[in-house]
Amino acid sequence: MELASILEWRGEDVVDPDGEKIGKLEDVYFDAASDEPVFALVSTGMLGRTLTFVPLAGARVGREQVQVDHAKDRVDEAPTVEADEELSPELEAQLFHYYELDQGSAQLPSGRRLVRH
């Protein structure tokens, strides 16, 4: 299964490189210019109300799970949103900084790079 079909994996487990469960895939944010998946939005915590962003670069889909290249410990410290909260331009910038990713130039008039399908 290709990462391009990642939206079909909503509700599946997201695990780290060691197979430790991070949470469940809730949604995906795509690059506004290339339409490539950039971040998984993963429900974490006891009630799944906290949503954490995890980069999808290097991720692999397998039997009933998506394996990402970031350790659970690192993801646990990443910026989060509440289930009913939208990704702000400020939080988007924090995510790229936290994961040491190149944000590139802004692709949307709002200055944002990420879009949700």
C-alpha cells in the first residue's frame, strides 16, 4: 500500500519505528503546492481528545498500521490541538520548527503550507 492512499487508513494505529503505539490516525495534512501528505494527525491520550501531529516523511503503511520515523517519546512532546481545534498558522510554524523540517515558502495567501482534505 502506498503512502499516497493514506486517507484510507483513518482509524488505524500509528506506531513508532520500534512498533510502539502512538495513537490512531485521525486525519492527514497535505502540502498545498504538491498535494503530498506531510503530517498525520493522531489521536493520543486516554480519551483520544488530544491530537498530535506526526511527520509522514519516511512513513510506511503495513498490516493495519502506519509506521512513522519518529519515536513515541518525541511525538509525545510535539505541539497538539484539541479535537475541535483548527491548525493555526502559528502552530503550523511551530510544528516545522519542532520536527526540524524545512517549511519552505508559503504556498497559500494565508502564509500557510498545509491543507486538510
